[in-house]
Amino acid sequence: MSRRTPRLPRRTLATATLVLTAVTVPLTATAHATPATTPSATRNTTLAPLHPHSPISTAFTLPGDRAYPESITADPRTGDLYISSYVTGAIYKATPGHHAAQVFLPSGTDGRTTANGVKVDRSGRLWVINSTAGVAVYNLHTRRLIARFDATTTGPTKPFVNDLAITPDGTAYLTDSSHGIIYRVTPHQLAHAATHGRHATLPPAYDLSATLPKTPDTIYTLNGIAAAPSGRYLLTVDMTAGTLYRVDVTSGAIRQVTLHGGDLRDGDGLEIRGTTLWATHNRSNTLTRWRLSDDGTTAHLERRLTDASLQTPTSIVHSHGRTYVTRSQFTKGGPMGPGTPQKPFTVAAVNGI
């Protein structure tokens, strides 16, 4: 999800700045790399209108003065939502129908004081990323640790484990923003770790570092990741270059996705449902929706919503007919800039995207 800058490296008001792309949307150039496009993508693209009224409201409030929510996931069995705190490492639980979220795993649980990507799998396990260490897996019913996988890399650059996706077979894939690699944890590896000390090394599976564009000021690359419903491929975003990559989970083949109508600059959280891809763009307070080809090699921009009240969105999830987005406020005294955040921290509900 979101990353530290190089220095480490209200319900919505009626007056909030709201930009709905019912008008012509030009391509945005990037200083680092040019996303792959076809000639038609270089022309302006007219997008269909969104709902005429403000589509953003507050779904949940989060406890604490420094929640800075990073990632959100839904339990597919119950609809309960789990939200990570980047600054404290706490995990919150939000139940539809209740406005206030509650602490589910407090800060400091198993030594964790920062949390990035979170995901609930079909077996009722909660995966929680610690960007500085790796990933911990919990039993949702007992809240007990099942196993922990630590990221270990050689060289002076430390890992920055960021986001994860889980394929239908239960395999988890995790991005490392500072090394441009994807880790993999299979159900067998999880079961083995659970019965052998509850601890193992996070194994790399795919190395995209040679594919990703490099510039002297590039510190972080891969961020959000999502799995195709079939489980055949992954999509992951280079947040600096604004590009999207497809990874075949069987062959390991890596290719850049051709984007039509826009790019994924500042791309953070991703979600795929069917042939639709959603992305959060943190710094620009933007959400985008894309139509994927059947094989995931091309994507056409269908919707773009830019609104200051998104407050640096870092993650998105659809659950029980609603769309939820984390309002991280990372640029207000968090890891992406100085300032004073609006309190309480919240999760938004968004319509029309």
C-alpha cells in the first residue's frame, strides 16, 4: 500500500473539492516511465457520468488519535471488515450496521508497531503485513497467531513488504516495494510453519526488478497487488512509474499491461472483481475503475473520481454491495508529510465508482 517518503525515505462537507470525470480526461505524463498505450489511448477519452450528487460518506470511525488507516479487507463469510493502522500496528474490526470500529488486535501484538496490507482468506485467517518484517497470520476466531513469515534480503536495502493478494487455492502473494519482488506463501508452507515453531522465512517467487524502470530518485516501486478470480495471474502496480504488470502464477511470465485512457501514478490498493479493476491513487485523492481484457493484458479506464475528502486513499474493498475506502491522511502528520489530521480517522463509503 502506501510508502514512506524519502524523508524516512465528515461526513463529507458539501464544500469539499469534488471532481467527477464526466468530461474529457487527458493522459497524464510521468517523469519516470511511460505506461504502455495503444495509439487510441493517446487521444482524450470521454467517460460516462457518475452519480450527480456527492458519492462519499463516512462508513466507520476508528479509535485513537494516530490510527492512520492503511489497508482494509472484508471477511467473505461474515462481511466484517478489518483495517490496519500504519503508525501503530493495531488492527480494527468494523461491523456493518455499527458506526464505530473496535480494536481487534492492539498495537504491539506480537511486537508489531506498524501494519500495511491485510487480507482475510476463505478459511477464516487474517493476514497482517508488517512492512519492516514480513507477514503474520492469525486465527480470526481465537485471535491467536498461527505463523509468521519474515522477509530476509541481502544487500544494504531493507525489505518494505507492502500489500498482498490471495488466490482461490489459498496461496498468498506479497509485494516488496524496495526490491521489486513478489513473495509467495502456499497453504502447505503455512501448515508446515504452524506446526514447526510458527516461524518461517518469506520466500521470494517473482523478481520484477529488471523489468521495472529505474531512475536515480526511485526508492519504491511495487505497491498494490490483486489476483484474478481464476487465480491464473496477478496484477501489481508500480506506484512511481504509474504502470501495471501482469504476472502469470504458473510460468512466472511478466508483462506490462497496456493501459488505455490514463495511468496508475500513485497507485496504491487494487481490487479485481470479474474483469473490473479498481485502484486507489493516494497523493492525488483519486479512485479509478478499469475494464480488463479477458486475459488481463489490457485495461481501459472507465471511471475516475477525484475528491479531497478521500484524504489520501490507500485501499479499497467491495463487500455486501458497498465500496469501502481507507482515508489514510498520510500527508497530514503521517508517513507522507507534515500536518494535522482530521479526527477521528475514518473509513469512507463510496458510491458510483
